[in-house]
Amino acid sequence: MENTIFVMGVDIGTTSTKAVIFDVDGRLVARESRSYPLLTDDLGMVEQEPRVILDAVVKAIQAVMETAGLDAEALRAISFSAAMHSLIAVDADGELLTNCITWADRRSSEALERRKRDFYLHQVYEKTGTPIHPMSPFAKLCWLHDDFPDVVAQTAQYIGIKSYVLHALFGEYVIDEASASASGLYNMLTHDWEPLALEITQVTTSQLPKVVAETYSFQGILPAWKGALGVIAENTIFIVGSSDGALANVGIGSVGEHDVTLTVGTSGAVRKLTKKYRVDDWQRTFCYGVANGYFVHGGAVNNGGAVLAWGLEQFGTDAERTSNDFTSFINSTIQTSPGANGLLFQPYLLGERAPYWTDQIRGSFVGLTINHKRAHFIRAILEGIAFNLAHVYEVMSDPHDKIHVTGGLSQHPVWCQLVADVFDREVIVPHTIEGSSLGAAIIALHTLEILPSLEFPEKLPPSHIYQPNPENVTIYNELKPIFQQITTQLMGSYERLIDWQKSQVNGKIETNNR
């Protein structure tokens, strides 16, 4: 392997960082990951410790180089992918004032509601392509301003997790344009921070990182980290890269007009690449930058694999829970028919982004009778996740589309067939599950001028293709509007329950503080 060129994609995710080495044809050479916890509470906090993530990035790079056994000079570039919507406040010395506030953090909800009363926020969505939702840095900045003025007064820079890692390694605060476009603060048409969003959040451009192209690169790691990354050659370039969702499409070659990517990992998303900036009159979808003139249009959901993991904990057998055996758990649905004998599941355990963009929503089982068994509940969970994703897809649906599935659930045939039936589309399982990491590697190969575009000249064949079952398609086409009707009818009840729950939590806090 001495004369072969290699690149590395580093994907900084919500619960782990993956470092993956590829050759110039996109074939995986070695993969390592390092996990870290999420810090949560009952009030909606979902944070990470930035230093822990930085350590995970460094250790994943060290480990994958050791696993691959490469000569350091053979690795020409390292490119980054990262989860969108994170926010960190740092002072003038670069010291942390907050943890990394993730996309899943819901504490900005009330501050955002206040801004909705004071401003016409649909304009912000139209200009930035970022839905008005607590996930966005725009909303988080409103919350910090209202609830933590002492932090705001000390803040010199507001950054995301990738910016934090790159600053630690190279001493410069930068953000790729794709990630900036997902902040709710950036206008992709003017290629600059959006004045209206900055006015509402009371943030200045000097407090935000320098926006750079996704191909922007660094060399020369700072002395503090040079020893830890001694496995990397001096001339290896580090490329800023793009966001994880956008790169998942790029990595699996889902870049055509009728290519749709459905990703279900911890969360989930439906995405389609386009050369046009598109927003939705009803704010159901996002439109972010990717790289090389591409936009990604679609919707992300909170309730993907995390809901399935909850289902395993509640309905899995002792053996399935002990061994974390999702295959056996999912396959138990074979004992039941599509529609779970009239049991529908509202999967909104974590609030929801697309298509509702609200945290004032919860989960429910509807249609429960004495005849329902364990397998019905499991099927209802899987179908509920799929129904919600299909609702998101309706906004961009085309009968000629093909669905490319990625993420952990793509490795389960039962799930892939269910998606084909619910979406009534051909479902393609790509050759790799490392979509975001490979997408970052493709950015690296493009930067090195090895690839002329964001596509390989020859695509590797898919690992499997699923066709929709016409009988199941008919059943699901009857159930999808019922599922959506239930969501609409229960929304007011969900809001009342949430208000009651908050009063209980606040009452306990007041009692404990006495």
C-alpha cells in the first residue's frame, strides 16, 4: 500500500466520533470510533462536554491510523463532518463559558415563543433556510440572551463543535458555509451572515467564526496537540469539510435529481440534493448548503433510532436487552401483519422537528385493544417512525424517486422492506453505511483535485435493493392519513399535558430549594 493515496473522513456525531480511512476509489480501509455521553435533564438539557469530544476526535484518529497500519505520508488529507446546530460560547481567552448545546436541546423553546410574538420570524426562515425551532443556534442565542445575560456579557465567540475542534488544533475560528447555513443566522444567497437574524439575537459578526469554503484547509498542528497526533505527517492537510446530513448524501452517491436519502441513526432525516435554494411556504423543510454549488432540501426528525432503542428497553426480551440485539427485536414483527392490527404509534418521544417543528408534542399508542401483543407494539413503533418520515417526504416527493437508506437501521432487511412499502418507492442499500465519513473523504479527494466533482466516476454497486409490495402499499396508503389526523387532533392535548408536567417539575424544584 506504499504508493497508494489515502484520505480520512472524521465524523463528529451526537454520541460518537468516527474516523474512517478510504482509498481513492472510496473503499473502506479502516474504521475506529470513540463514544461519549450526552448530559441531559428533565428540563430539556441535551449537552456534550467539548473537551471530551476533542479528546475523542484525537483518539479516533490515532486508533484508525494504527488499525490501518499506513505510512504517515500515504495519508494525504483529513476532512471533517459534524452534527449540525451545536452552539458553544467562549470568552476572549478561548475558555468555555458553556458546554456544547446540541440540536436536541429544547430549553430555548420559551425564548423562541417570545420572539415569535415580537417578530415575523417567517422572514428569518425564508432568508436562512433554517426552520424556526429550538434546535437552531438562532433559538439558542435568544435563550442565552434571556436567561444567561452574564454568559452573554463574557462571550467573545459563538461557535459549533467543529469550530471548537479546529481552533484547538490550529488556533483559528472558522466555520464551513454549509454548517453556517444551518445556524439560522446565515444567508446562502448573499453568502453572508443575515442582518435580520443578528438583530433579533443581538449578536455581532465579530462574535461569529470566519465563514470559509468546505474545501478550506489547514496544515501544521499546534504544539499542544502535535505529540498526540504524531501519527499524522507534517504535510497532511486538514480540510474543514461540511455537515453530516449533507455529506451522507454525497458519500453514498445520492446526488441525482431523483435520489432521496433516508437516514435513521439516533435521529432521522429525509434529504434530496438540488442546485436551487428552496424553502417551503409552511416551513416544513430546511434548505442548507452542501458544497460545490449544491443545496440539501429536506427535513430532519428527532425520533429515529433513539425511539427504537426506547422500544427495545420497554418491549425487548431480557436476552435482547442484555445483548442490545436489535435484529431479533425488529424481526419479531414478522409475527404480525402490516398495520399492527389497528395499533398506531405516535413516535414523538423527543418533541419533533420536521414536519411539525415543535417541542409541544409527545408520543402515544392509539387503537390499543386487549388483543394486542408484544410484536404488535414493536411493529407499531417501526411503522410510526416510518409514517412520520413519509410525511416529511411528501413535501419533496416525486414518483420517479429512489430511496437510498443509510444509518444503523439500513442494516435490517425488515426495516428496509417496510420503508419500501410505506414510501411506495424502490429502496437502495448503498455499499457502505459510512455515508458522512465517506462524504467528508470525497470533499478531501475533490480538494486534492483527484476527483473533479463530488461524485466518483464509477459507483460501487449497492449491497441490496428492495421493491415495494403492492398489497402492503395499499394498507399503508390507507393508514398514513389516519396517522396524520391523529397527530393533528392530539396536538392540543399534548400541549396541556406538557404544561402540567412542567408545573410538576417546577414545583419539585421549588420544594427542594426551600
